[in-house]
Amino acid sequence: DMEFGPDGTFEIHVSKDRKPGNWLPLAGDSTLLIVRQTFDDKTTQVAADIVVERVGAGPAVPALLTPELIERQLMAAAAWTRGTANTFANWSEWFKAHPNQFYDAPQEIFWKAGGDPNIWYGHFYYDLQPGEALVIETPIPDCRMWNLQVDNWWMESLDHVHQRVWVNNTMAKYEADGSVMVVCADVDPGFGHWVDLAGHRSGTGLWRWFNAAAPVVPKMRVVKV
């Protein structure tokens, strides 16, 4: 639905009242705007240069800070920190109750936490013994892209700069039939596409389908290596 200029640029109005062109409704109590950019290959793709500009006159002199306002802002920051930590800790507890399988939950749960409705989220908790690996197999549905990452308890990616803890559609080693087999292990097992667990015997992980016409749930199993 986006409208673009001849040179590929775009402008989005974010406001309570409808504006012509690209418009994002703003609720009366909105305090956060999230902008995401998704890349297949950061070595070849250029990030958008995004500028946020306030339109319309505000007060010539901002209101002075008061102790009451500072208190509200500090309490709000503390509540956000506590709420975020509790959310991901609670999710990890859910996933841990069903280890080594994708967690079966309505996607709306993840969307309400800031997820993108155009993405299918496959969360899981892995729990492996020494010498075991997690194998994930799936056909590739019609989609814009996909990726897998292994995370810690707080659902933060492991060291994606120095270790092979993630894979996406541009770098994957595919099977002869076009499907993909991802093998999460401490060392390369010699089959499938290896993702490094970086010494972690347990943790969380996430599979994403982006703009998939019909998302499929990948198959997961534990094997000896």
C-alpha cells in the first residue's frame, strides 16, 4: 500500500488525524515508534537513510521539568525495564516446558509484543546433552525471506559477529529437493547447514518466515553426532 516517489523515496505521516498519502495512525497514548529494516545480505544491501521530523508548531518554550514529572518518567522507565524482562523470561519458561520443539501459540501473542504481523515466529527452547545436536528440517514456502537464530534465555542472539549462530535464505546450504536442513551443534557435523551452538547446551531459538503465503512449521529432532 506504500506510495513511493520516482526515485524510490517515501514519506509517512504519523499522526492522530488522517493525512494524505502514506499515513500511520497514532493513538492518543502512543509513546513509541519502531522502525525496522530487514536485510538478506548486509554486504550488498544499503540501509535506508531515515529522517524523523516534527511537523507543526509546538510551544515556543518547553514546559519546565518538575519533580513530579521526573518521578513519572523514572517510574515509567523502571516499569518498561521490568515489563520487558518479565515478558521474555515468561516466554522462555513457556518454551522450556516443551523442549526441542516449536512452541504452539497464536501468532498474535508475539505481534502484541512488538512483532511484525507479516512475519511468522517459530520460537523454541533447546535442551541437549553432550554429543547431541538439534536438527531442523523444512520445505521452503513462498516467502520473501527466512532466517534462524539461536539465542540465550533472554532471547538475545548469541555472538552473531564472530560465530555462525544464525542462517538465512541467502547463505543456507540447501538439500537437493530445495528444502533446508539446519543442524545446531557445537561442531560441524558434516551434513546439512551447520549453526554453531557456541558451547551452549540449552537456550532459546527463533525461526522466521517473512511474508510467507502459507507458513509451515519446520520439523525438529535431536540426534547424536
